[in-house]
Amino acid sequence: MSLWLPLVLLASTATSAAPSECTITQIRPSIMGDGDSKELSRTIPVRIGEHLRVEVSCPPDEAKNIDCDNLQLLVSGFKVGRTDGCYYDLEGSNKLYTLKFELMESNQEVLRRQWTDLLEGLKLTESQILPLQVLNNNEKLALEEDKPFQIKMRLLSSMEVLGLILAIAALLFTSGYLVRKRGLLSVPEEGKSYSLAYLQMLLWFILVMSGYLFVWLVRNELPSIPTNLLTLMGIGTATAVGKRMIPGSNTTANENMHAKSMMEQLLSQAQNLSVHRFQMLASTAVIAVIYVVLLVQQRSFPDLDSTLLVLMGISNGTYLGFKFKEPTPPAQHAS
């Protein structure tokens, strides 16, 4: 009898095999209704901000393992998207779950970096095919068929790129016209057509506004500006205001200044070029280049390192400090 016992146990184990897992039966754009009878493609064109509808079929004994709060969209290996709906209907003996995901940055802080990593790997104007999967409690749900689902994603259309270029060009043209024709950067009391502090303030305004349009189009939502970037703009604005409040900094106009080039006026202290002005101009240019590169790479406003804020603060503080002792340029008298 003892010889038959292992065989009986083996047979009972075979007949009570593990039940089939929940399977993904369909993924479609949420704008497509249930009544659409045309054959659905397993490669789905989609844009950021749009919704995907995922259908998951579960046998009764497996349905209890589906937790809507722990469902996660997996795109090209990154956990991204927001769960925007989860409900089920009976389909014979199975439960058919319908999930709705929004292709947007997750509200969870731990997932935001993965969203940024995904966007960094995408080309701006070319469509790319990305594998699509759904996780339940960090485990991939099986597919009803062997052929995987994919999404075809593009960040910006040609018309959006053209609109962005035209908007930035209009901003640059308007700023240039106001500078050249209306004296937007002029300092009459110093006899200068171009002020270094005003130029810095204008530069950061243009960069942040252009970046806002870029991030808005790429991410399809109004972005928030990081605190460090606002601090950077604040340093530039405070410098422009502070230079006018320093006693004795509003010096007598020097008529010869207008004859000098823009770069000479920006770097001149009285009649001579000044190292602290060069330091401020150079540090502003370096930080601006870093900002633009990170903006394009991350497809979002970069959270600039605090050391860059310190660098700009030192440069601008030095500029204001020398304003207290900046000599008065000699006034030119008609002979």
C-alpha cells in the first residue's frame, strides 16, 4: 500500500493544477467605443496626455488577486502613467476588468524619475514603437496571445515644432526691437545703451518663457517651475533693482559710452574693462547653457544644482559690491 501512496498524491496534484492567471485581452485607445467592430491593432498610436483602455480577463478564483490600487502601466520597462479608472463586468464565468490609464507623469514621487527617464529616451519629432505591459503587485500580467502590445509614441508633431519656433522667434524679435530701438536695456544716468544687470534679467525671462512653452507642448500639461529656477530669476531681478538703490551708483552720464560696442558697454567700469563684470557675464552664460541643455534632455524644467545658485549669487554680489566704489565717469564738455 505504501507504494501506491506517492502515485495517488501525484495524481491529485496533477488534477488540482494551479488555475490560469489573469490575462490581458485587449488594449485600445479610450476614445474607441465597445461597438467599434473593426479589428484592433496591437500597435496603438498615442500621445502624452491621452488615455489607454486595458481589458483583463480573470477566472473567479484569480480575480481576488487583482488590486486596482496596485495596477501599473509599464512602457518600455518604465513604470509610468496614472490609473484613471478600474471596474469589472461578468463575462461568462470570468471577470472582465477594464482599466483606464492616462499617459502622464505619476503623482507618486518615486515614479516621477522613471517618467523623466522614459521621455529622455524619446526623440522629439520621430514616432517610436515601445513595448506595453501591465503590472499587478509588481508582477506582469500574461497576454492572451503571444504577440505583445505596443504603443507608437511621438512627443511633438511637425506643426507643434513650427509653432514653438515661431513663438520663440517672435519673443526674440520683440526683445531685440525693444533693446535696439526703444532702449530697453539703457541706463541714461550712466550714459550706457546696455546694462549688464538688465541684460541678465531679460535673458532669464526669455529662457524661462521659451522653456515653459517647450515643456507644455512636450508634456501636454502646464508645468510648474522649480524653486531653484525661480530663485535664479530672483537673483537677477534683485541685482537689477539693487544697482539703482545703491547710493552714488547713478553716476553722471558719459557721452563716450554710446560710441562703444555693446560688449564694451557691458564690461566697462567708467572707461576701463572690469573683471567683476566679465565674471558676472561669463557665469550667466555658463548657467544659461547648462539650463538649456538639461531642459532639452529632460523634456522638463531642470532642478538646477544649488551650487549654480551660489555661483550666480557670488558673481552678482560682487557686481553690486563694486557698485559702491565705482568711479564716476568724467563728463564730456563741449569745447
